[in-house]
Amino acid sequence: MDFKLFIDTLLTGTPIAILAALVGILWQAIYTRSRDRLHDEQIKRELELERQKFEYQKQLEVIRFEYEQRRWREELAREITVKLVEARFSEYTEVWSFVESISASHQMGGLTTETTKALAEKIKHWRYSKGGLLAEETTRDVAYVFQTALWEYDGSKESYRRMRQARRIFFWKLCGRTLD
């Protein structure tokens, strides 16, 4: 604001000039205040928009992180499952090769209690080794039933039938089938 003009007018005593100077000063003050208020409101709106933008970006980052975390967990679970299935396949193949030997012995007429007891020991060893650790609980239980049937084989048709039935159930569990 320029008060020099106002002071000069007062000293010379011109009332219209004083009135014009006062109106000019008042108009300039109102304009300046209005301009500053609009500027402040614009800055407030811009700051609010920036805050909202920041909040939306934050929410988006949280969603992205949760998605990546879920994707990583699913991928890890899939990899673990694949490794478990591969390890089980290897161990199940090994134990089934033991069982195959008993079938071959029976077909050649050489199935003896010593053969079945030896196989029962191999099954027991498998249950307490890596194969048993990798197997599901029900598979281990069926392996135990098969092991018991082998151990109790006495050459009779009834004990042979129990052994074959236990072997069939054991095979179903190794293949991932259920007992229907």
C-alpha cells in the first residue's frame, strides 16, 4: 500500500482526492485479501489431493505386497508338494520292489516263512526310515498291517489270503487310492 499519495492529499486539503485515494486503498486491500484467500484455498485443495493420492498409493502398495506374498506362499507350497511327491515316488518304488519279490517267490512255488519274515523286516526297516517319514500316517499303518501279515504267514491258505489282502491295501495306499 502506498500511503504517500494519501498523505499528500490530506496536506493539500482536496476532499475528493482523499475520498478517491481511500476507495483505491480499500479496493486494493480487498483485492489482496481475496487473492490471498483464493491462493490459500487452492493450496489446501492441492495438499488434500496429494494426501489422497498418497493414501491411494499406500493402499495399492499394500494390495501388491499381499498379492506377492500370497503368490510366493502358493509357489513355495507347490514346490514343497512336488519335492514330497518326487521323494515319495522314489521311496514307494523301493518298497514295492520288496513286495514284488514275494510275488515272484509265490509264482515259483518258493514262498516260505523265512522269505515272508525277511520281507517283514524290510517293510519294518522302510517304515522307520525315510520312506516311513515321508509316507502319510494311513500308509504307515497299512504298511504295519502288511508287515504283521507277512510275519504271521505260516504257509496256510488263510494266512496267504490275509497277506495278499494286506498287500493289495498297501498297494492302494502307495498309489494314493482310498479304500472304497
